[in-house]
Amino acid sequence: MAVLKPTGAFWRGESVNFNIDVATPLLLASGGTSGLDFVFASAPLSFQFNGDTNLASDFFADGKLLLNAASISRVLSWSAAPMIANADMGALEISARLTTANSKLNFGDLKLSLDNNPATGTFEIDPLSTPVKLSGTLAFESLDFDSLAQALPMGQDDSPANVANGSPLRGIDLDLRLSAESAKAGHWPITSVAGTIRVDNGDVLLDLGNGNLAGGEIAGSLHVVGPESARVAAFKFSARNVMADQLIKPEAAFPIISAPVQMQIDLGGGFKDWASFISSAQGSLKAEAGPGTIRNFSADSFVAAIRNGQIFALPESYSGLSAFESATVSADLKQGAAIIDAGELLLAGQRIMLAGAVPYLSGGVALNGLISAQSDPESSASFFVGGSWDKPFVTLVPWPQ
């Protein structure tokens, strides 16, 4: 048996300790297989391997691996890895059976905890390929898509180092399949999630293949491509039979649709980060809902006020419950606003048409409306809704020709 246990070592300003215990060193040196216990300890990272190894031309290892990192971000910064050094990534714990074959590292029976979110699965790394290949399957109990998106450096980085050296994502080829019993995207609770993260030559694909949300199904993807100085992205989102009222707090004091909603959103544009993408991207939105009800909305008082020629604050009609047959909207999305070219709401005996702009980033509204009886389309009255989301006003104006 041979034991190597150096003390007092420092690397990049951190104290490191490690212990190497070889069961049969002469056998190992002559190309045979020997038992090996390897322990590495430092403040940012610690790991240990207990198993068998062989130092022949095709390196062999088979044993138990344990790894702990208090902060992935700190480990990457400490190791001077440019890949995600500025990302906000928390604690990582790994327990797995590590084996090697054909110069690849295989992590079987993998148990992983990322920011206290446990997962199980398998993972494989091919460190000798160019770029380095990583693939695997992870099943989480819960998953936070916002944190996941922030952890990947997908956007534009104009730093001198990045311009000179190229995106760090160009150094890996990643294909990771994810699933989760529950997940969160923004404030949306999603269940039965299945998705994929792919990185290919610096291009990134985040794909939500399917998920259950508010009684319906959703799917979406974000695909970011291009050189570091000019990243572009395509975002797609679809919803089917999602109950919109289940996504809004019951105490909300504005009209809430209670009906199955179908929706399709497509956006494209330059990508530096998610916020700038949303504010500058262009695309389209199509949605339809119904039949159902609108909570916190009195259709009778709204129609009566319009037909009586009143000027009023829209929240004055925020009471009661109104049934509706269908609601549809088609809009262009650009510069942080939805430009509605066709909107229609069919109430009991009444038809309301809408067109105009809803600046969703600033919380404004500027819509022309036309209301008519379904039985008598000629008996119409036109109006304008303008102001802020929290208190828009309704005035009578001619319907634009």
C-alpha cells in the first residue's frame, strides 16, 4: 500500500488538501488494476473517489464518486473557467458510480442536488472530443426555469476577452434531457415537465417539450444562435385549454377570464439578455377563449354606459360576473407593445370589436372599440379605451375607417 498526503498546498489562493491511497502500487505501475481511494478537499470544492483504477493506455476507473460544492459559481471563478463564471449558480452535490470506457466518463446511478433540487439519472462526458461532449438524462423533483436560463451565458457578450477568445459555449457540445414532477417559470407552476437543453457550436436551445399548466398543456422553446457580438433568438410558446383564471390571484380587482384559452406566440430578434429581447423583439400573438365567464366585469353596465354616451373610468364596471360566448385576438408584437389588428368579444347578444395598441412593458392601453347588437349590427356605438392598466378611461369616439 502507498499513501500520498501532502499538506499546506495552495492553489489560486485557496488551501487544498488531498489524500491518495493506492492498495497495490507496484501492480498499478506495471499496468494492472489496483484499488484507489482519492480525497480532495478545499473550501470551494471537495470530492472523493473509492474504487478500482488502471493507468494503461485506455485509462480505467470504476468506483463511487462523491462531490460537494457550496457554490458552482465560486468553483468556476476559482478555476478561472470562463464558461459561467458570472452566473448565479448555487450549491451542488453529486453521488454516482463513476466508470470509464473508450476515454469517456460515465456517471451511473447518479443522484444530484442543485440548489437543493434533487434529481436522479445518468450523465456522460467525453473530455477528449472537440468540442467536449456532454450528454445525459436528469429527472428532477422540481425545477426553476428562470434560474436555469440565467445560468447559461446565451446572450451577447462584448467583453474584450469574449471577443478575442470566442464564446465559452463553443467549447462544449451538450445534449441534456430534463424532466420534473413540478417546475416554475416566472410565477407559473407547471407539472409533468419534459424538456431539453442543447448547446451546439455556441448555439443554445432551451425546449419545453410539454408541461401541464392550469388544467391545460403548454410548450415552448428559446433558440439563441449567432456570433457573440450579434446574437439572435427565436421564441415560441403555445397553450392549449389553459384556464387563465387559475394563474391569477383570486383577490385581483380586474376582469378575469374563466374559460379554456388557446394561444400561440412567436417572437424573434437580437438577443443580449432576456429583458432586452422582450423589449425589442418582433412577432405575433394569436389567442382565443371561451365559452366561459368574465369575473369582475359587468357587461350590462359597460354596454349601457357606452350607449348612453358616458365618459367613465373602466374600473367602474369591474364588478359582477358576465357570461361570454367567445373571445379572439390577433396582434403584432413589436417594441414592447401588442398592436391588435383584430379583437372580438361575443357577449350575450352583444359583439365588441377592438383594435389598437397595448404597450405591455409600460402598462398602457390605447384601443378603439365598436359595440353592436348581434341581432342588429347597424345599431353600433364606438368608443376609445386609453390610459394605464390600473385605471383606463373610456370615451366616445368615431370608429376609425
